[in-house]
Amino acid sequence: MNENLEPQYGLKRPDQIKQAPEQGERVPPGQFLSQKFPVLTYGSTPDVDLGTWKIKVFGMVEQEIELNWNQFLNLEWNSITADFHCVTQWSSLDNGWEGVTFANLVKLAKPLPKANYVMAHCFGDYTTNIPLSVALNEGFLAHKQNGQEMELDHGWPLRLIIPSRYAWKSAKWINGIELREEDSPGFWEQRGYNNNADPWEEERFWPELNK
């Protein structure tokens, strides 16, 4: 854990959060509805080649697996509709996603009983951590957004969607799923953002930053 509790890399501080009006029961506190879907990324957008792209499931599993794009396409595909809440205070409702459920991919590797947490790995060395129970219940590996192939800036070819958490947990350009027994913080979690990231509890920052 980073011992420096000052937010880094342009993160908002608690005193920079704007007061938001009541938006109804579907919009978490402190959020503003947006008709757009802004692009927010730390670092540069990667150059992804589907010809060499692979996704790996490893760690606390009976058998590690690695799929290329054609193999991923042959999995069972589904569609979901979910709201999306960014920690920078915008929310977008009723987003349509098409892809593969997290559970359907991970079951191929047969998680071990002691697997409790997920570390998602992405192009550019971005990581984020999620409880395995949450990922199995709602996690979705999306290739299409609202009927169209997702734009590269939004995570094409594959973005992890975790609707019940702030959107930095919905990692762009995912290429690795690591199952772990113990939890450990990912990229933004090491730099000031809350480990749990529940938008309904406004868990934006480490508790120490809210004091």
C-alpha cells in the first residue's frame, strides 16, 4: 500500500467533489447524469492486434487457460443492460453490453476453493482488484457497447464491466484474470481510491483522505 495518502496523477481530492442534486433512486449520491460517455484513461491508449491478442486466467485455479481471439469468440456470448458510474461524478444509465460473462470464462480454469479475490490485468500494466464473489455474480467481459463494437478508447477489444462498483473497477483492455487467496490493491487503489468502490456508499477515496 502506498503510504502517501495524497491523491496522485490528477485524481480529485475529497474537497474537489461537487455537490450533486438528487437524481432519483437509480443514480448514486454525488453523481450527475451524462448523455455522453467520456473517455478517461491514465496513460496512452494501447495498440491492440487481435491477431496476437490473448486473455489468460491464472493463479488459484486447477488449470491455467489462455485463449486467443477466435477461441474467445467461440464461447457463449450474452448481452446485459447496466448502469455505469464513474468516480469523477458522471453516470450513464441503461448501457447495453455484449460479450461473455466473467463466470463463463473463469469456470473453464476451475477456480480453487481458496480463491477469494480477482486481480484484473490489462494492457499498459493497469490492474484493479475485485472480490471473486462480486465478479462471478455480475462481472461481464464486453466487446460491444450499445450494439456497436466498443471504441478503442473505451477498452476495445475487451472491457471488464462491474456495474455495482465505480467504473475504474471496469478495467479497459483486459488481458489477464488472476485469482488470489488474499486481497491486494490495484493501480488506483494504491493511489488514493477506495478498495471497495461502492458508489451507493460514495466510497471514492481511502477513509484517511476523507478526514
